[in-house]
Amino acid sequence: MPKKKLLQADYILAWDNAPEIISQGEIVIEDSLITYIGPRLERREKDFEEIIKGRDNLIMPGFINTHTHAAMSLFRGYADDMALMDWLNNKIWPAEAKLRKEDIYWGTMLAIAEMLRGGTTCFADMYFHMDEAARACLESGIRASLAQGLTGLDKIKGMAGLKEGSSLVRNWHNKGDGRITVMLGPHAPYTCPPDYLQKVLEKAADLDVPIHIHLAETRAEVKECLSKYGKTPVELMEEIGLLDHRVLAAHCVHLTEKEIEILAEKETAIAHNPGSNLKLGSGTAPVAKLLEKGVPVGLGTDSAASNNNLDMLEEMRLAALLPKGLLENPTVVPAETALKMATINGADALFLSNEVGILKKGAKADLIMFNLNQPHFYPRHNILAHLVYSARSADINLVMVNGTVLMSDGELLTIDEERVFFEAQLRATRLVY
Ligand SMILES: [Zn+2]
């Protein structure tokens, strides 16, 4: 007998080509899958091991954070208001040199606690000692796509990293009831020369996993790439053949028209990180144009060291507001599009289309519930707009991943937060002194 759960709510956000709010709806979950979503039917309570009734609540797909470095939560507030390269060279990289394996586990746990509280049910991570991050995902119950961060400036280190990244694939891909998937993570064109990227590409094809890379994040990166290779970062990636593979490219802030065309043609997935790009003064990605060309753009927070939180509601709002202000056009990136970027597009970007990011029969039960009994949810003219422009992460009272409740009534059920806070503080202090 499969374990069945019944979730009822006053509103359920379903999405079949267009968003649809099901009033007085219900969802049936068997093991990890949604087997029914629609209006309420006659049911026998005894058929269900768990029944959740969300009066004045809304159920929607969990958010998908398409780019972060979870364990960098340990550096939150350590170095702020600095330019990217100064920040990396003089603060982050020296502190990272002191990281031990267990630090990654606790830093990732801190990030997962924050993400679950904010309604994130799946995230794409790139960092070091990723076995530890995988362990944190396995234990906490969250879904993740993990990549060992690779750099190829030093040949020996580069090859050792590639070996480690490959064994992460072999040891963790599709583990945790399929919740954990793995990509290869060459850090960026400025830390991975073309011949190294070629090797990573061959390995990714061999292992049949996608690639997660930082691309065209700052103007300085583009300038360096042009002077070194006579090509912009996206053109260089195209020349190497990287974009013929499944690629998740983070940032893509500084793009030419030609590069936008290339990304559209190659269907490269993009992780748009408006908060981090703003805070590091990197600029703003041409999101409206990318979306117009049909590029799958998801949303990411980047790390808590450059954001400084992992709140997808905030990213969603920024993604909707920024282009409106920049282009002096309030019709670009409407609420519906921003919501799609945080869910459906996120799933596309992580190559998990139709599995997550959407509530429908056959999809994984990764969902969140908002308590709408709050002043900022009234009047109920347009709940979809409320989710983007008014909702707060504190409104989220239930989080489910793969059919398992991970947060209920504001309590995390799989994470001992007090212990996580203690360990994170202890380790973060050691890293910066
Ligand atoms: Zn990043």
C-alpha cells in the first residue's frame, strides 16, 4: 500500500500553459508523486496516513534556487560593499583556504534551514568538498543539483578537481530517492582556460551530466576575455563547443546582441541573480530580452556572502522590479513571468522539467503553503500578484519535498536549528581570524 497524503487548501496554484488558481482544491500524494490535483472529491479519511487542511492557505510549487554556494553562508556579513575581484582576492579566497570538510556540512545545513524557511525546495549548488553538501541534502530532505567547483589555472589542481567532481557524480547522482543530482562545475572562463574546459566538457558528455558555470558576470571579465582570446565569454564558450552540451550559466549580465542570439539558439539555461549582481555592483542582466528570445531564465540568490540572504521571494520581486525601472517600462517581467522564473523556469534550468517547479499529476510533490490570513494579502484582487509583490517568507507555514513534510507550522522537522546555529557561528569565527 503506498503511503497516501491529502492536502486541501482554499487556493492551489496549478500551471498548465497558463497559471490557474484552483479554489477549494486538493492534492493527493502517493509516496513522492502527485497523483491527483483538482477540486475536492468525496474521500474516506481512513485512506490517508496524513491529512493537511489549509484554511485560508495557498499551495504552490516550491521555489527553485538555480545558483548558490550554500556553505558560503558561513561568510555572511564578513565582507560587504566591495567589488567582486577585490572581495574574492582579499577576503573570500583567503578565508576559503581555511575551510575544512565539516565546515561545508554545517555551512550547507545553515543555508538549507534558511532556504526551507523561505519556501525553496530545490537548489543548484557549486562549491568544494561537495560530499559534505550532499550529506546535508540527504539528511535534511531538500532537493539539490550539486557541482564540485573546478578551476583549471593550475594544471595539477585542475585534474585533481575534475577527478573529485567525477567521483561526486558516481557517488551521488540520483541518490536520496532521486532528490540529489550532480553536474560538473567549471567555475568560470577566467579560472578555467579553454583547454581545461574542453576536458570538463568531454567528462560531462562521458558521465552524461550537465555543466554549471559562471558566465559574463562582470564587465572586467568580458574585457579580460576579449583581450586574451579576442572573443566575448559566450562566443568563447560557443567556440569550445560547451554550449552544445546542457549548460546552466550563472549571471550572464554583460551580453551583446550576438551573445543573446547564441544563448537562445543553444537553449542555454540561465541563472539570473539580481540581488548578488546589484550588491557586487556587477550590473543587471538583460532579462527582458533573454526572455523575449525564449532563453530559459531561472532565478538564483548566489551565496549568502554576496546577497546576503537566500530568499527567493526577494529575488522574484527584484527580477520583476529591476527591468521595469531600468527600461522605464512597467509592463516588462509581469508578476506571472517572475513567478514562472522562480518555479517552472528553474526546473528547466536544472534539467528537471515537468518533474518539479509545477503542480500536476505525475510531478514530484515539492510544494509550499502560504498563510493568506494576513493584512498584506487583502483584498484578494489578484493572488498571483500578491505572491510576487506582497508575500513574505514568514507567511510560509508548510514545506514539502518529494512527498515528505520538512517544515510544518514554522518548525523544521529534519534540522536541529539550534545545533546548526551553534556550529555555524563557531566555524565562521575560526575561518575569519
Ligand atoms: Zn556564484
